Amino acid sequence: MEILLSWKRKWKQWRGFIRELKRHGIDFYDRNQPDFRTEDGIRQLIEQIALSVNSGYSAHLMKVQAQINALNSQINPHFLYNTLEMIRSQALIQGAEDVAEMAETLSLMFRYSISKGDNLVTFREEMENLERYFTIQQYRFPNRFTLEKIFPDSEEIMNCRIPKLTLQPLIENAVYHGLEKKLGKGTITVRAFTVGKRLTIRVYDDGEGIAPERLEELQKAIEMGISYVYTDKRSKGNGVALININQRIQLQFGREYGLSISSVLHKGTIVELTLPVEYEECPVS
């Protein structure tokens, strides 16, 4: 009797496996399919499953991007531009130059974020948007944070094309999850360099860092492309921007590129982006 029950369990597992293969478009009993009892057949089976999974992954990312585009299309940019310009004008009339600068900076950031056109922008444009964000943070936290920039071969780096709105979310993460919690002053460093046909961008902060168990969860979430939030309310939402950036890079350029993160608790965090070198005007050397 025990042997019979064991056989039934194995038969159910086998049927479940066959159903899963069919879900990926593979019919185990189709004579036109490879012989999965051989080494070559097993290799082809794995390749077919991987192709099916990757196709589903790309379709999911395209759906997410379509939802983002639909949300952006609901915003009335002229209303916001005019409102921010009115705030800026009133601030200048009343001598509040700092308020006027914040309104103008926010207006430029908003214009950049929803401007239509190519999904790829130059590194220079991304840095200009990042510096606008940092200007607003300086008003929120006077003399608390410093932004350092290290770009060897700066002209070549500045002409490299990267996905739009890639850098500012990284700085926002560094400020909110790292430096705001730190007592005293903090520094964010942006370093970019090319090696062959690969562009590397590293964002360092000397903030509070991430606990090892949470870092491991976040790294797995980035790799798998799944939602991730910290359990404590203060850190809620960390990781969503990183996952989104990683998915956008891989959808644009392939799975060999993307985002990685490392951190030491109470020491700081490093986020690294790897992308192919694509110049706006200059050919790849």
C-alpha cells in the first residue's frame, strides 16, 4: 500500500511538471519535439523554458512602462508650469529670492521629467537634473550634504547616453535612506568612467548604510525584479526605485547590464550602474 501511495505522489508531480512545460509552449508528448531523454534534448528543453521566461519578463516590463506613460499623459504640464512661475514671480516681488530659486528649480525638474522624446539622454543632462534636485535638498538641509563629482575624460563621459531619470532617484535614495539618519555632515560622490565599451557609474554615500540581512533581501529583489519594502516604517519603500532602474536598463540594453548595490552598516552604501557606451555625437572609440 505504501509503495502504491508513493507511486501516486510521483505521478502527480510528473503530471504537474508536464502541465508546467505546456504552459511554456512545450508539449512533452509531441513527436516533433526533441527527445528529452538525451543530453541534447535536455539542453534544448532548458533553452526553450529560458526563452519563454525571458519573453514573459520583457512583456511585463513593457506593460509597466506603458502604465507609467499613461500616468504621465494625465498630468497637465502647462498648469504646473504656470503655477510655479506665478510662485516664482510673487517671491521675487516680495524679495524672497530663495523661494524664487526653489520654484524655478522645481519647474525645470518637472519639465525635464515629463518632456517627450528619446528615452535616452546624455550624462550631462542627467547631471544637470541631479544638481537641481541637490539644490532643493540644500534648502531643506542647509550645510548638511556635499555633492562630489569625479569624471575622468569628462567630455566623453558627458556625451554618453543613459536612460532618462537614472541618477536623480539614486541621489534621492542616498539622502533619504542614508544621510538624513546620519548625525553631522554627509557626502555623496558620483563617479563615472568607461572601460572599453562599458560605462560604469558609481554613487557613494557615507550615510547609515544597510543592515546585512536587509541588504541581502534587496539584492535578491533587484536580481529577481520583485517589489521590496523594509519592515520598519522609516525605511519603507527603499528599493522600489533601484528595482525600476535595473529593469529599465536591462529592457533597453540586455540582461548583461544593470544595477548592483553594496553597503556596510553605519559606513555607507555604493550603487553601481553598468551600461554600454553610447555617445550622442562621438563614435565609440
